[in-house]
Amino acid sequence: MIAVEQWTGEEALLLRSVMRLSVRVFAQRLGISPRTVSHWAENTAGVCRPSMAQILDTALAQCTPEEQEAFRVRHASLRDGSGSAATGDARPAPCTVISHKFLPVYLGEQVKRLHAAGIPRAPGPGGLDQAVLPGAHPTARTSNVHVYACGIALVHLEEHRRVDSLTDLARWRYRSYLADRSWVGQRLSCLLDEHGVDVQVRPASLDPEYVLSVYELREHSWTADGLDTALQLLTTPSVLVNRQDPEDIRPLGPGVEDDKFRTGWAHPEAIAFDGGASRGVSGWSGVAYHPRSDERALTMDQILALELDVQALWAVSSHILHLIEDGQDPVMPEEYSWRFLRSAYFRLTTARPTETAQHRVMREAILATSELPDRLRAAQDALRESNS
């Protein structure tokens, strides 16, 4: 049994990290307020009260053997001084990143003609029926329109970037979002025209509701803490730039990125997934991954396949919940009603016999930070109630 002599905010956050839980779910598991978890992130050196230490002791005792071992190893690293303070390589540096953007749009019934015209693609982890059309993006390395029979058109853009700092990448990311969202609307409009979908029956907007990114970190000079901080910043680039004016994204100020590296910054709601052969971080706005040259490492194809289905289902559930917010009864075709969502939920949240440990922790981290399971359950309940 692992014994923690003195629980601090740092140890508490380490426990959440190895359990791979979001702030909200971790707080629920411990029976405490999410504010307490956020306070630990703001005061990592603060010592927990005896009553809180007992709660954390119990939570650690209830962890799986794998989680306890991960906690033991990483806790020893912290106490040796190698896990909390940044090392010499922990500073801004040039790197090469492969950016994957996901831009989903709900088309509803109008997706049928596009789906029929696309090239069929094997279902992903969510078991969704999909076909693929060419994206024809003017600058992306590759671009595709994934057309899901459940009513979603999801554009996937792959772009390769060499940048001098992660702040430069963050500026490019947000600046390009405006142009890419506009381009997606135009591209989908052209595809609907090509396949004879009447303008009068199209959705009111073809603008993606949001954009999520997956970054694969390739060439870089970081090791240890520098790499961990870089992955955290790739996942949450908003901490590096001022986004008040979407058309004029600027760095927050000189030295901001240096300070993040110096202090070993980590977002309190991001969840790390690493298994020795690779390192990754999942957050609300994106996923960052650094593969190792090892046959045990996760592949980008595995991460992208999961994200494609996650983003498609997020868009479906978002459409249903927006209808409820607008005071309407949500209605979906029978084959894509609540039973369809229940099936997708089960497929995404249930481990498969052939699933590796790394794949499992990656899947759980992405699902936890996206909060998709909660949205699927809410949409499923709404559809069941509407049909009753």
C-alpha cells in the first residue's frame, strides 16, 4: 500500500492525473467541490487538511494496481525534485507540428445525397456509417469531408507547420480558424449544389459550431519537463495569446511562454495519457501527442479515428440539445434516435478485449475532457422522452 506522508495540492493533482479524470468527475469521486481541485492547481505547495488527506488516502487505496504504480513512480519523481521544477531544456524552442483540425456541421436529412456520393469508409470506434468526399482545401496537406449517415458533415484538415515558438503556432491556429470556418461553409454549399440539394431545404447555417485540433509533435529539442509543458501548451494554446479581437490575434505579452515553461505549467482540467512508449495530453480544445519510434506506441490513425467519431457524435448531440434550448421537441429519424445514441455510447465507453493499455487510457482521456458521454446521455434521454 502506498503511503503519502503529507498531501499537498501537487500530490492531489497527481492523483487526478493518474486516475485520468476531469476536474468535475474527480471532484464527484471524492465528494468535494470542483473549486477545491482548482485551488490545488493555484496553490500546489499548500498542505491539505487532515480530513482532506483522509479522503485522498481512500481514493488512492481504491485505485487500480496500475494507477497506484503510476502514482508511486511519478510521486517518487516529484519528491526527488525531477518532476516539479523545469529543467534546462524547458524553454520556448522551434518545433515541427502536424495539425489536424475537425470542423463538423449538422446537415440532417440533406446529408443523404452527399453520403451516397462518397467513398464508403469502415466504421470507426463509434460504429458510425460514413463515407468520404474530397475536401479540396487550397493550402492543407490533405483535406477530406467525412459524411456521416446520422446527419453530419465533418471536415478534416491536415496541415504541417514549422514554428519558432508555441505562441507562433497559437496565433496561426486562431487566425486560420476564421478563414477555415468560412471555407467549410463554402465547400459544403458547393457539394450540396453539385448533388442537387435545393437551397430552400438546406440548414440555416453551414458554419461549423466549433473547431477542435489534434497536434502531433514531431521534430523538437525538449526532453522531460520541457516536453510535458510543450504538450500542455499545444492542448490549450489560449493561455499564450489575446483573442479579444478574432481578426487580430496577438501574444499575451513578452515572456509569457518562457514563464509557462519555467514553472512547468499544466492546465488543471487536461488529462495526460502516456504509457512509456508515447506521451499525450487531452483537453477541451484539443489533443497533443508525441509518438515514440516504438511498435508499442499508439498511432495517429488510432487517435484520429476516435476523434472523428467523437466530434461527429458531439455535433449530433449538440443539435439535439440546441433544439431543447430553443423550446422545440427534438426529433430524429428512427434509425438515429435514442437507441442509436445508446449504441454509440456503449461502443465508445466499453473496452475491447484486444485494446491495449495505451489505447484505453487515450480513449478515456479524450472522452473525459470532451464530456461527450454526458452529452450523449442527455440527448438520449431527451429523445426517449420526446418519443414517449
